[in-house]
Amino acid sequence: MRWLVILCCLITAGCSSRLPTEEERAVSKAASSRTMEEVNYIEDANGLQWVSPQLALSDYQQIMVEPVGLHQRTQAVHQIPPAVLGRVSERLQQRLEEELAIGVPVVEVPGPKTATLKVEISRASTDMEDLKITEVLPYGALIGGAKALLGTRDRNVRLLVESQLVDSQSDDILAERVSVLLAKDVLENDSEMLRFEQIQETVDRFTQDIVYFIRLTAYTAKENQDSF
């Protein structure tokens, strides 16, 4: 009986990772339509990415950042108020413009040699915290299982973020990345409502994920150009 509880806990808790799950990939336009590869910039910053093999660095000299979008499926998620998601999208755009301006001109209108960064939060969800090692033991598993049934186990917040770099005039896709903004253990139970302050630090850190995506795309574009 004890091992049955352990098994149930393992199935329920799963493994919280920033790599998109199969369920998240299923709703991603990029991940479901392109052959993407896993790219890990730094520790715990993995995601799926694709860069056009025809992209050349000399084709683009500046970037425009569109307002971060929110898919309608994110608007009715228990424990994640739409107003909080709105602040997340605003914060992401603000930090992206600040970070990208350090290395490349950021403009406000489309034009020649201009790439547009489109970012959308396409899915929002919560899941239970990962099992701790003490909860893999029989006694701990019983406690963990009871907490799960009572709804008192801490919960993670997961936001599926899709980043797309396109030509500002033709809208041709230059590169895409699908990754997860993961805030671990921010909710104490299955009823607490998320506050922006609980996730702001995670949002600021996640900005670097998209910045690295742009940098790696530029590096790949330079390699493509050198090989032409």
C-alpha cells in the first residue's frame, strides 16, 4: 500500500522542468510545425529552438520589440489572475528592450535590415512541487500523498513562452524558441492566488533566456554568412 502511495505521488508530481512538456508542445505553433532542437544556454535554461539556415548576419542591423502577447487560453487559469499575466507581459517587454539596447539599436517602426521580436505567453498552468528525497521514502510518501489530497502542497507556476524573430517587412520567420518560465513553489496550496511580486524576480531572470536566444541567432547567422 505504501509503495502505491509513492507511485501515485510520483505520477502526480511529475518533474518540473523548463523544457516544454508534450502537452505544452502540443499547443505550441512552432514546436508542432517545425523540427526544433533542444538548446541549453546556461544551467536550467533549456528550451526548443530553430534558426533559419538562410539567415545572414549582414541582413539585419537593428531590432523592433512588439508588445508581449497573451494567448486567450491563459486568461482563465485557476490561481493565475489575468491582471498578473498582464503585468508579466509588460515587465518582459520593458526588460527585453533595456537588455537588447545594450548590444543592438532598438527601433519602434519596421524598416530595411530590421528584425522584429515577437513574444507570446501561449499557455499558463500550475503543478505540484517536485518530490523531495525524504518523500520518496515510505513515511515521507504518505505525508506527501496526504498533502496532495488535501491541496496543501506547494505549487509551481509554468508559463509557456514562444519567441519568434521575423523580418519586419516580409514577416518571414528567421528563428523561433519555445521555453518555459518556471516559478517554483510560489503558491502555498491549490487555492492561493498568484501575486505579481511572487513572480517578478523569475520574470527578470527569464528575460535572459530570450536575450540569449537573440545572441545565439546572431551567432548562427554569422556562421551561415561565412559559409555562403
